[in-house]
Amino acid sequence: MTALAIRNGHLIDPAAGIDAPKDILLKDGKVVEIAGPGKLKSANGAEVLDATGLTVAPGLVDIHVHLREPGQGYKETIATGTAAAAAGGFTSVAAMPNTIPVNDSPETTRWMLAPERNASIRVFPIGAATRGSKGEAINDFAALKSAGAVAVTDDGHPILKDGVMRETLAAAARVGLSVIQHAEDTRLTKGCSMNAGPMAFKLGLRGMPPEAESGLVERDIRLVSELRDARVHLHVAHTSTAAAVAAVRQARRNGLRVTCEVAPHHFLLTEEHVGLYSTHAKMNPPLRSAADRDAMIEAILDGVVDAIATDHAPHATHEKEVEFENAPNGITGLETALGLCLRWLHKEWKLPLGRVLSLLSAQPAALLGLKGRGTLTVGSFADVVVFDPKAEWTYRAADTRSKSRNTPFDGWTLQGKVRWTISEGRIAHRGNGQSSIKP
Ligand code: DOR
Ligand code: ZN
């Protein structure tokens, strides 16, 4: 593999505390040298990428995506989902197990990792916590881990039974895996298609009460605290309510290993975006009230949120173009996350660039124990995103690399244009830096 030298860029590596002009040399899939501008010692013969005016950062890490393979290749494949990820600056994605079949076995985990899937960046499968994600019998976590699974979850199908969740937390801790919970008490949300509130009332739809989320988060935190085992790690997926982040904040004050992620749509949109039954505003958890949205922003700014994760959930056009109540939950997100975070978290709400990038790389990588990812110190994987931090551009769903176009962000102005995404030393995406700049 030829070496790659990224010259004249501004390196931001939050985990290493670097925010300075640096050249960086990548060889054999790893970072081999970092030096001041023009000072690389071993770059002879390397292909050079000129990053003048650009930010160089660890490749982004999304710990919550749905790649739909095996089983639903018409929505997305591992190849198309990872191509969209690379276009968005991501070099690592953790793939949820609600595939067909459910990824509850080492065989399926290995199938997802096979070279035949043509992933353009690194995929980290997440194994199902219970057989078929039915919330009853716990899977063999040691076997899933040795096949490559990095966490366990029944995402989309919350584990409701106290005993099963307790056993899941304990068994995962024994083998060093995190448990990710999609916190939704489905006994309270049956037949509901959006958030409970004035919008649901106006539209005549049944609404999911915020307590369905926060109640389960509180239950899970109680279980973690009762287990009294420092190895237990609960990660709350796509937190969307003020009460749920308040519970996570308190758990952390109590010294528990409880983390949470927030998706861009939950800190940017509210139930108002459902408008007149727009299925591109339908996802689970649903868009919430303005107060909940504000609580997400506050929790991101004050550090309670550990990661931004997209919950990239592709669905085919014919599936979304139906009555609101019959449409599947989910929106795509891999290509818009960085641009939304830079436009809003950084530019609008003044979160320093290093902290935004940390939420998109260093922290999620650390959370799932992805060694050598989320940082660019010498010896780390050569996973890099190079982007123009100032470029404003308009996102066009029609240009997506994903197989699906179910995004509420079509036509939005984003900030930060990805120029190169490099996965283990190979260029996985080249952005020309010009397409759709400013409408
Ligand atoms: O919006 C969602 N989409 N929420 C889920 O829980 C599942 C996911 C999907 O798989 O489409
Ligand atoms: Zn999900």
C-alpha cells in the first residue's frame, strides 16, 4: 500500500490534545509520523494530499447505524451504507442487529464482516442481546464477542423484563461488552406513531409519552446500581427526552457507568416537523417537544452526552410514501451528521470544534472500546477525515450514496465539506469540495 502524506492541514485530535498545523504520514494502514508543516522525515515517495485551509481529524465514529444486511438489501447494503458513511466523514460504524435474520449469532456477525460485503470503511457489528431480540433468552456473549461484536443490544425491541435486563447487564460485563438499550416501555407506546403532545392531538394520532423513555432509563439505572459491579456499562441509545438525560446525569453523579448518545434530529427538530404527516419526520424515538429538544442541546453542551450517533435508518421510498401511521420509523443520517453538528453545535451554539469532533469520534470510540480509533496518535489506525470547516453547502438527498432518501434534511444548508475520508490508509471517499456549494 502506498504511503499517504497529508500536508499543510490543521490537525485537531481531541484525545491527544492536538489543535495545531501538522503534517501527517500514513503507511500500511497506520499513522506513522506527525510533524510540523514541511517537517515529515519519512514521506519520500508518498502520495501527497494538500490540506491547505482544511481541518484534519480522526475519522468519525458512528455507534448507531442500521445497514440492513443481511436481509433487506433493497433499503441498504453494507456496501452502500458504508459508502454513505465515508461520504459523511465516518471511518467506523457500529451496525445494529435488527437485520433479517437478527444478528444473534457468531455466523451472522462473521458474515457481516466478510470481505464480500465490500465495506468501504470499518464495520463493527453489535450483537443481539437476546435470541431473536425477543427479550427472553440471553445470547452467548463470549461467542458473539469473539466473532467481532463490540456490544449487545435489542435495539428497536427494548428489553422490558427486569430479570432479563439484569442478566444481560451482568453477562455482558463478564465478557467486557457494553449493553445498549433502546429505552422505550412498549407497554405505553403500542399503536403510537409520534410524540404525545399538542401536535399528536391536532393530527389525531396516538402519542408516545416521554415517560415511556425515561421510565425505562430509570429502571435500567436502578439495575446497574443494584448490580454493584464496576464492569457493568449501560449505554442509552438515542436519548430524546429531558427526563431521560436528567436520569443519566444523576446516575453519573452517583458514580455509575451510564453513558448516552443523542442523534442530530433530536437536538435540531421537534414534533412540529411532522407538519402534515411527513413520514420523513417519523422515527423512534419520535421528535419531541421544544423543551426536550432544548434539553438535548443543554446536555450536549454541558458534557452529559457522550456521543452524537445518527441512528441511520434507511427505508425505501415506497415504504415511506404511505399513511403516517403505517410508515416505518427511521431516517438516514450518515451524510448530514458532520455538517449539521458544525452548523449548529459549533457555529450557532459555540461548542468548540474540538469538542464537536470528540463527540463524533474520540468519545464514541472510547465508549465501545474501539482501540486505535478516534485518535491520530502514531500507531493508531490511519482513519482520517479531511474537511473544509468553512464551506457551506446544500445537502441534496438525490445525491446520496445511500440506497434510501428518507431524510428530513433535504435542502438544508450544512457547514463543513468532506474532502477526503481515509479508512486504514485507503481513500474511501473523495469530495470535490465544489458540488452544491451555496444555493
Ligand atoms: O427510527 C427507528 N428506526 N427506530 C428504531 O427503533 C428502529 C430503526 C430502524 O431499524 O429502522
Ligand atoms: Zn436504531
